[in-house]
Amino acid sequence: MTAGRLSGSVRADAQPMGSTRTLLTETDDDGQVVSRVRRTVLPGGLRVVTEQMAGVRSASVGVWVGVGSRDEVPGLHGCSHFLEHLLFKGTAERSAMDISVALDEVGGEFNAFTAKEYTCFHARVLDHDLPLAVDVLGDMVTGSRILAADVEAERDVILDEIAMHDDDPDDVVHNLFSEQAFGDTPLGRPIAGTADSIARLTRTQIARFYRRHYRAANTVVAVAGNLDHATVVRRVRKAFGRHGFLAGDERPVPPTTTTRSRRPAAGAAHATRPLEQVNLVLGVRGLTRTDERRFALGVLSTALGGGTSSRLFQEVRERRGLAYSVYSFASHYVDAGLVGVSAGCLPEKYDDVLGVVRAELARIARDGIDAEELARGKGQLRGGLVLGLEDSGSRMARLGKAELVHDELLGIDEVLARIEAVTLDDVRSLAAELFAQPEILAVVGPE
């Protein structure tokens, strides 16, 4: 199999308008093509990236827009997520009910999400219903009316959603952890906004935000499944040709890159909630999304708290019975990263849990992991990767993220090779560097 890197002459912003390039072709052991990734750049800079998958009868389409909560100034906090909701409320051609019925009546899966650095609207359907899904998404993204009445109705929905997250201690503690790490900045604020920020947003502000960021050059249409690239491109051109969306000669916006990494603020933050448990997150500065050591970090995180055989699960839950849930995580952004451990326990066991977690982090920083943990970590990563790419939805997400934010599309064999190349020394040196840093602690629980 071969790998394609979205750089140099194959980057979308360097690709001639209207042209098509093959980014990646994967074959099986008999030389038969099992996957082919192609990209076409349409007028206005809209990118259409498809992966033709052999042996499937489904297709998934995602519209990835390069705007998220970190693109918001304080007065627009929560605007990206608010706008995500409003795009389902109707266009000149379809009411909100029409949008819902269109995908429901063909048994499709249809949703959206907002992240800190992008927003995605996606659908998964039978292959012969792909034209419908493309048309509905194109209509929504290019022709949202953003009516004042819809803004007011959806404002209450979002306030309910925020209240729901405020009742989830895991959400609360991770938001508190981000706030402690990055402060009152876009990376430190919750994606959905706050009750105060949502209450202040106006229809005019949201509509202006929509026009500024929802542009063809800032958008990727990613499609994976049983498809023909040229046919998909024609459908996308028609669906997204509404309202002058493809007008102009703007080049695709390339992924943001930087050689600098933001340093989060160490320290502890506590929030009181009338809960039965204490939830904690203990972490440190991590890696950016382009750091080549991210594969070593994947192995390290898996060995530390990535499964039932991990150190933390065995030590905290199995041997000591201190907590039901304990796991490690890593988050990556263009200019920042965090790595840490999350756990929930009874209040009287909090000190013991925190002590054990700190001791395990110190031990892995001092001694690294052993050969058995290395092999087990690699195996978990390999299995998770391959099994996770068995369906068209996960393949579509891989394409969208690669094109919009990663600037790199690796074949599965290339990713597996990078995982396999991780050594004990790689993990040991990374653990020593990461966990020697000042810690960031967030705690949510009863008084």
C-alpha cells in the first residue's frame, strides 16, 4: 500500500481549480485496489475528497468547515455551536421538518458536531441515497435562513443542553481542566458557550459569523463508501452551487501550522457540586497534532490507562478498588496539547486515588514501560485503528480531518508502520519529558 501526504505540489491550495488528483491508492496482497482517495478543487476553493471503498453498500458524507470555538472572540462565545444548531432549522427550499424527514425516510443517520477547531455536518446512507444526502447538506450549509424566531427557539434548546452538561460531572471536570490550562481564552472556554454568552448572542452576530466563516474555500466535502468520484463531484457542484457559494476565485484555505506550542498554566482548580462522587483530571502539557512523537504518546497513553490491562486500571480499580472509572487521554490542537488521567471515586477515597495516580505518573516518567506493555500498547492501537476504519463513516472522518486540519493523509499500512516503529526508548524519553512538567489538576465534587 502507499501513503499520500497533503503537502508540496499536492496541497489543495496549490492544485489547479477544477482539477482532480489521486492522493492515495491502497491494494491488497493480490494487487487489487481496495481503496482510492481523490480530490477535486471546485470554484471558490471548495474541496471534494472521496474514498472509494470496495465491498460496501453504504456511503458517508461530511461537510467539514474550518471554524470552531477557538475562532470566537469573547463576545461571540458559543456562536459556532449555536450556528451548528441553526443550520438544521430550514432553508428557502426545505423546512426543518423537511430536512429531518428527507434522511429519516431512507433510514439514514444524520447529525453534526462542533469542536474547538472545526464544525462537521454528516450523514450515512445507503449508497443509492448518497445524492439525496449531498443535496440536503449542500442546501443547509449554503442556504440557512437564520430567522430571528429560530434563533430565539434554539437559544432555549442550547441553554437546556448547557444545563445538561453542567449536570454531568465528567463534562464539568474536563471543562474545568481546560479552563485551568488555558484560562479565559478560546481553548479554555467550553465549546457550547455559557448561559450568559448564549443569552447575549444576537441574530445579527450569528448571521455575520455564518457569512464570514462558511465559505467554499474554508470547506471540505468528504465522502467515503461505494461511490464514483466524478459522479460525487457533479452532485456536490450542483448542491453547493446555490446562493453564489461557488462564486469567486479564492484558493482553499490551507491547514494552520506552527512550530510553537502553547504552554498551559499549571495549578489546581476546584468546583463544588452536590454529587455522590469526586471527579478529577490530573494532567500536563502534551503534544501538538503534528508532533511526530504522537505515535509514541499513543502507546504511552494506552499502557498507562487505555484499557483493562493498563497500569492505572489494574492499580486503581483491580488491586485497590478505589474507583470504578479511570483512564488516560490526550488532546491535540494546532499549537497546543494536553495529556492526563481522569478518574471518579467516592469522596473518602479521593486522596488515595490522587496519590496512586501521581505515583504511577512518577514511576512511568522514571522507568518508562516494559517490553510486554509496549507490545500490548501497539496491539491495542493497531486493532483500534483497523477496526475503527471498517465503516464508511470513520473513513469519511479521516478524510475530512486530514484535508482540513492535519495536512497529511497516511495509508493504513503507513500508520501501522509508524506505530510498530515506536521503541521502548521513544516511550521512556517522552514519558520522562511530559510527566516531569508542572501538573494541572481539576476537581469537581461535594464540599
